[in-house]
Amino acid sequence: MQYIEIFFQTLWELTLEMSPYLLLGFLIAGLLNGLFSKAWLERQLGQRGWTSSIKATLFGVPLPLCSCGVIPTGVSLYKKGASKGATTSFLISTPQTGIDSILVTYALMGWAYAIVRPIIAFITGIFGGYFVDNFDKVTVNTKETTSSIENVTKPSKQHWFDRIFKYAFGTFLQDISRWLIIGLVLASIISMLVPEQFFEQGILSEPIIAMLIVLVASVPLYVCATASVPIAAVLLMKGISPGLLLCF
């Protein structure tokens, strides 16, 4: 009975703390979707070079796309002639965080983590793009594949205000809701079953070994950037170190 009480109490507290920032994040995600269309992004990133990789990372960090949702956009960028480096930068930086995830991170874990997460996404995105551009010298085919782009760029008669809210609280909410619920439930289960200071004991007290274990456990775990935040917040309460938390 005590475990069930802990589960629902944690679930309720996390939901209350996240809700205002999550709603704000949804609204900003809708604004970003309305301001920066896929076609516009493709025009900006349609050149090879270091500048395109930086632009791709800057665009990718605030965009609210998960690791699966980013793939079609990345493929479209590449087909339009974006360099492999720019495409790689976009694919690496985008799913790591987003404006909604940053706000939720601030709500549950404070400004320090909220600032560090996008910085790490930016650095890894730039590094990944640089690595690909320098080690893969194959020329990119810059011939445009216009069929899919024409569908994107057709003007919509729907009012911009309606488009923003339809995306923010319709399309995007539908995309993220399942994984957000999974993240909250997993966080509540961890809070219920894992004892306090668990990560300060035994083999997990060794930093390098602990990081390897966390990497092996977290890489195949499919939760979006926002859904991972409540899990991370509970792990922090259970004694996990800040370094391990960022690794997760």
C-alpha cells in the first residue's frame, strides 16, 4: 500500500511541477513551427561548409522533434543539397533537447541543467558535423528533389493563429503525449522501488563504470527529450551524480 501511495504521489507532484512550463513549451513549439517552415530550413542549409553545420545546429537545438520525427526532416534537408556535415549536425542536436524540454528541465531541475543541456547538444552537433565533413569527402548530389518540397510549400488558407494552436495542442501534443506519460510512469516507478542514495553505493559509486552502465542503459531507451526529464529528476533525488545525470 505504501508503494502505491509513493507512486501516485510522485506522479501527481511531477505533473503539477511540469504542467505550466509544458504548456508554455507547447505554445512556443507552435510558434517555431509557424515561423520556421521545413522549406525555409532547407533553403538556409542547402550549402556545403562549416557555416551550414553551425546553422543546422542552431536551428536544431530549439526544435521540438524526437529522434524518429527528426529523420524525415533530415532526409529532406539532405535531398535538397545540404552537406552531410550539416545534416549530421541537425540529426545529432535536434532530438537531444527542444524548447519544451528546456522549460520542463528548468521546472524540475533548475537553470543549471536547463542551460547545460542545449549547450551540450550544440557542441556535439557541431563536432559531429565537423567529423563527417572532414572524413567523408564524397560529393553531395545537389540536384533538388522537388516533389516533396512542393507539397510543403503550398500556401495554406488557414489563419496563422489557428495553425500555431493546431500544431502546438494538436499535432505536437499527440506526438509527445504517449512518451511523456511513459516518462512520468517510469519516474514514479523508480521513485517507488529505488531506495534513497542507491546510486552512491557499490559499483555505481565508481564514476567511469557508472557512466558506462548509464550509457548502455539509456541509449536504447526510447523516450523523447521532454519525457526523459521527470526520470532524470527522480534519479537525482535517488543520489545520482550531476555528471551521470547529464550522461543519461
